[in-house]
Amino acid sequence: MREPIDTDIIYEVFERQMGVCLYCKKQTEFTEGGPHRVIPQALGGSGTIDNLVWCCNDCKPRIKGENRILQGLEYLRKVS
């Protein structure tokens, strides 16, 4: 079962990236995207701010694979 992400953390992720999708760089409204776990929950990834990036609704279904994990980790390293 997927661990829910706290609403305050979702807003923090949105604000940190100013609503810009990490993957396609599209500017979004809050309702046009959501948090994305860089390290998937199935691999032990948490729903905490240090494992979440903002992702638009268009990219969310397409995000899979090692390259996206690496892109997310690189971004998180820059902002921490």
C-alpha cells in the first residue's frame, strides 16, 4: 500500500520548485501536478521532502527508469 504524503510537504515541494515540473520544465498550477518520489516506494523511497520533486500531470504516467531517478537525485543534491 502506498504511503500517503503529508499535505504540508506537497505544498513545500511545489513552492521549492515554483510549480515547475522537474522533467519537462513546464510551469504548472498546483492542481496541474503533484509530488513524485525520486526513489520509488517499492525500492524504499520515502514521502519526505528529501525524496520528492514536483511533476506535472502529463509527465507523471511516463516517468520510469534509471535516468529519471538520476535526474531527480541530481536536482535534490543541488537544493539540499
